[in-house]
Amino acid sequence: MRILRNHISCVAMYVVMIVLVGCSVNKMNELVVTDAQLSDNKSLDNLNLLTSQTYWVAPGGNDSNPGTETSPWKTPQKAATTAQAGDIVYFKAGTYNITQAITIANSGTSGAWITFSAAPGFARQAIFTGTAGTHLKGAWFASGKSYIKLEGLTIQKITNGSGIWIRGREAGTGTGSASGIRVVNCKIDSVSNIGIAITGVPFTEDGTLGTPNYNITTDVIVEDCDVTKTNETSTPRNECISVGEGVGNIIVRNNTVYESNQYGIDFKEGVDGGAIYGNTVYGLEKHGIYLDAIGKWDKNIDIYNNKIYNVGGAGITLAREKDGSTSTLQNIRVFNNIIYDTDKEGVMLYNHTGDLGGGVLDNIKIMNNTIYNGISRNGIRVVHPYISLATVYVFNNIVYQTALAPLNLKSEVVASNNLINTDPMFVNETARNFKIKNGSPAINTGTGTNAPSFDFIYATRPKRGGYDIGAYEY
């Protein structure tokens, strides 16, 4: 019989977290993907506490030890190989040098997750450094494993590989999948490839993906992480947080992504059902948030309540990148974002050079964003010469102080109730406080049709009879 090592304090922690998740569901009940659609990794059913084990790892430990707090293991791989459903592995503070990817060997279950965490009270003080051995894996890696949680870990100075890479299987065809993945409060700093990658298959297998209903890795949350200085080598060139190749029902929220020479958060080629919200993105050389279907599909995705600034590309970009019958950008909402000091557009939907039409571009809503000081381009640009944009809607946006015209829209785009070329009366634009003051022309002048029910700080809309324009409700 396996030994009980969980403590009563763990029960209290689980209960508190369940309450918090319930609050989030109530607030987000209108979104494409909500917490209610994702697995509850805090479940106590099936008497999980009676069968779980707690293990410890320390830089000065020994793998021949029993893995207790007083006699810990030494290597992360020993823990990743041993941990089974319901187990918790704690890493004591210190530096763990790795020579290959730490590969998780087993899956948890919906009621008994496997957790790899910094020791209580030492979040981000367990540091993993070295090499993953290949750019197609991360320092922490899992393929085809489900109900896995990584929490409070720091991955830095990885010379060959990504920080964290979780995927469903190794080949585009065949069997294998992953469900129930949580990456929480981790820091990724200075890696040669992607900071955090969540994919269905490796990028080398992307050509074998099937129809737009082909989800391999599902039920994922990446939250409260710091990701910086990714893509530190000349090749490959990917993103700080990269999601694609057959992923469904994913939330990327409340992360800080900064100071990288590539894109920030990218949902690309094969994402069905997701939300990108509450993130702060800045100091990048390219786009802040990017949806690029690349001839496959990005659909049923919400991008909201993000702050994006000082990026070399656009704040938020939507593109298909390739043409063809499966090329799909559909049911996308971009709202309540604050975007400023971008080299290019605030929000852009355009025809990438590889997109010559065909497929689907449908039901795109760009609404209630605040866009300020576009250094060289438009505030919002929506153009595509090869496909209809009649179901693209641009409304309730504030666009102020852009180098070119605030709006550059193809004539068939449905646009209304945008505040452009008019002082919106920000509280303090010099300090980048984009709340609006009493008397602002944005107050009560928006449309309520399809408008979000909350603003940038999750205050209820409307407050005073009418809907306000921009990210904040007065």
C-alpha cells in the first residue's frame, strides 16, 4: 500500500482554489471557453488523498534515497519517472543542471493529477538550467501524458530547446493524446527556442493534421507565468508562448511576456476553442498576440483584457497565412484590450503573402479596444483582396493619435460607434492611464449589440444606461 503523505493544509488549499475557480466561471460565463469547460484539477473524489505520495528533490540529494523531505532525491528525472497519479513532487530551492529533457513518464487521472512544484514557500526558486538536447523538446517535456501540473518552477539558460513543451503525440497520424495540462506561476528566462509550447504534434508533423475538428491536446491552462528572452539563437524562430498543431479548449491568462526578439503569444495552425486574456505583453520585436491559421484553422477564440505596448509589430494580428479549403479564421472576438506605443497597427487583420483566398474567414468581432499612439501605421487595419470581409465587425473602439488613418477598413467591413480623431479625455495619457474622465465623448455612445458585458477591470457594462466606447466603462 502506498503511504499517505498529504497534509490537512493541502485540503484547505484545494477548497480555497475551488472557490476561486467558481468565481472565475461566474465572471466569464459568456466566453467561448470558460473554466467550467476545463477539468477540475483540485478534485478530492475517489479518496485521492488516501493513495497519493509526496516526494522531494534537492540539488544535494541522492537518487538512492527514499525521496522524503529529509532524504530527497537528486535528479528531476528520477521524480519525473517515478511520479504516478495523485503524486506531488516538491523541488527544494537551488539549481538543477540538466543534460537532456526532463521527460514525464506517467499520466494522472481527472481526480488524481500529478504535480511537479517548487517547495511550499519557495516559488520560482527551483531553477532548471542546461540543455533539453533538441529544439523539439523543452527542459520539461511530456508527450501523450494527461492531468499534469507544473507549478512555481524556473527554467533558464537552456542552450538547446524550449522551456516547457507539452504535446499529445509524436506523429500527426496514429494514436496518442493529452488532456488536462496546467502550467502555473513558472518563469522562463533565456531559452534557445520557445518559452512555453503546447501542441498536438511536433511542428515537423504539422502537415499530417486532419480536418478542423482534429484536437489532440485539450483542456489546458497556462497562467501567471513570466516568459522572457526566448528564441535566443538564430534558428529556430518561434514565439514566447506557442500553441497549435491540434489544440482545443486552452486558456492563456495573466502571464507577463516581455523582452524577446520574436512574437509574444501565438495560437497557430490548428487551435479550436481558446481564450487569451489578462496578459501583459511588451518589449518584443514583433507582434504582441498573433493568430495565424497557416492554411489550417484558428476558430472559437477570445482575445480580451490584455495590455500590449512597446512592440515592434502590431499589438494583435489575425491572419490565415495560407490559402486553401481548410484555411479557417472563424468566430474570433478581440475586445477590452489596451494597446499603445506599437510600431505597427494596434489591431490588424490582413492577407499574409501566402493567403490568396478560399476557405473561411467569418464572424470576427473587434470591439471596445483602446488604441493609442500607433508610431507608424493605422490604429485598426482590416484588409484582404481575395476573400469577403462582410462578417467582420469593428465597433466601440477608441483609436487616438496614430501615424496614419485611425481606421483602414475594406469597404464591406461593418463598422460603427468608433471614437476616432477625437480627444477621448483619458485620465492621464502621459502616464498611460487610459480610463476616461467625466465628460468624455466615449461615455454612453457605444452600441450594446454584441458588446462585452464587462470592461478591462471586469466592471459590469453598462453602468449608466448606455454602453461606453473603449476598454473602460466610466
